[in-house]
Amino acid sequence: MRKEPQSIDSILPIALKKFGLKKGIDQHKALIIWNKVVGEEIASHTKPGWINYGILWVIVDDPIWHQELGFLKPQIIERINQHLDQTKIRGIKFIQKRR
């Protein structure tokens, strides 16, 4: 007895979850939405780098922005997590861009 073909959009979410990849993909969505979430001005001074154990690492181009973003961290995390599915970002680390 042959099975009917299934569409990839019905199989992919099941496969990602089964192989433990969904959490990582959900978190990496934060990299994609960074500019949208923080706005044009902050985005022009930052670049999302990577995510490690739920922590988003962001490269900042100026020490003053680095300090200012430290104050905005809770609001930024909250706004990012509003755009993510089930897996959330636990924190953000800002690092100074090397010159």
C-alpha cells in the first residue's frame, strides 16, 4: 500500500522537532529580526553576531552606544521574544567592535 506524498511544509516542523533543531532555529530568528526590533538608529551602530545557549551576542561600534544599550537590554530582550515562537532569548551580551 503506497502512501500519498506529503508537502514539505507539513513534514519539516515535525522533522526539526524530532532531531532537536527547532530550538536553535527559533533562537536564530533573533538575528534576522534584530534591525526591525531595535529600529534604524540602533541598528546602524550594532550588528547581531551569534547566539550561544540562549544568549544573543551583539557587536557595538561605539563605547557610548555600548553603555546606552546596557540600559535598554531588558526592553530589547522583551521585544525580541515577542517575535519568537516558543524558544526565547535569555539575555544579550554587547561587545565592543575592535578597531
